[in-house]
Amino acid sequence: MESTTSTIAQALTRAIAAHRLLPGTKLVEQKLADHFGVSRTLVRQALFQLSQNRLVTLEPARGAFVAAPTVQEAREVFAVRRMLEGELARTFAREATPSRIKALREHMAREKAAAEEGDLAGRNELLGDFHVRMAELLGNEVLAQILRELASRSSLISLMYQRAGAAEHSQEEHAQIVRALAARDEERAAALMVEHLRHVEDSLDFDRPQPASDIAHALAA
């Protein structure tokens, strides 16, 4: 039962990270149960799990909705990311190995390929996963899990507030970070990571209208 609940939660998280599920989308239990071929009880457990991670809001008498982060929450998420990921970059540079750098470069090649193929959803997911991948390569699963949740929340934030085309600079900035990591330049790697995350936050337009989506289409993608 646990693995099934986790599978549902992971599928919804991936749909959010890939920008296939938009803020404000209603998550109808019966539709989800039909889609996954499970009981509504398991769906309800998965939605509760996502609500604990602030990816879903549960409203009495109305149901579950993909979270729509406030401006204050958006700023707080990026403040936390800068604190965590600046130190992550510094640690990675200190413990960099050829195999770890190779893995990051392979990830960036996938980012580039997705962009060239016009797979914007795939590119957006990979851009977020770059940060998680760094923690995974260091073998710190606790940090990787925290960053997965923050990356998903950041995806919701970018859906609501990011200006068109702003994500295009992220690939270039990832490349700069990896060059600093490969050179084992701890301070430069940390500074570039903080600057990158600040650029992402600066690209947000907090007057942008909130989008909507259809869950069947999002999960079918």
C-alpha cells in the first residue's frame, strides 16, 4: 500500500515539476483513482502526503488543489534555496571527482537536448533536477529529498510568476557552475549558485495572472 501511495505522489510531483500540472488545478479523487487503478483511499493518502510538502492544498468541502504559492512564499523558498545550495556547491567543489563532474555534464547534455527538441516540459524538469542531482552524487539523500520538494515548489512558483523565456539562461548558468566545480573552486561555485538562484527569483513577475489546467491532460503527457 505504501509503495502505491508513493507512486501516486511521485507521479503528481513529476507532473508539477514538468509544468504539466498548474497551480490551482483541482485534483479530483475519483478521477485520480480511475487513472491509477486504485482506491480513493490510496489517492487520499497520496494527496495528504503532498499537502505536507506544500505541493497540494486540502480545502474542507472543496477538495484538493495544486498549491498556488503566494509572493511571500515564493521569496521564502528562494531564500532557503540560496542558503542550502550555496553550501551544497561549496561542498561539491571540495569533494569533486571526475565521475561526479561527468555525471553533471551528462545531465546538462540532456537539458540541452530537451531544449533543442522543443521539449519544454522535459527541459524544465531537468533544470530542476540538476540541483537534486548534485546532492545525489554527494550521497546525501536527506538533502536530495529536501531539494526535490523545493524544486517542485519552485516549479509551481515559476508557472505562476516567471516571465516568458527566463528559463533559457539557466542552462548557461548551470554550465558555469559545473566549470567552477570541476576546477574545485569552492568560493566561485558557491557564488555562482547563489547568483543563479537570485537570477531565477529576479525573473519572476508577481503581477502575472494565475494559469489553470486539466488534470487528465497533465497526467497523460
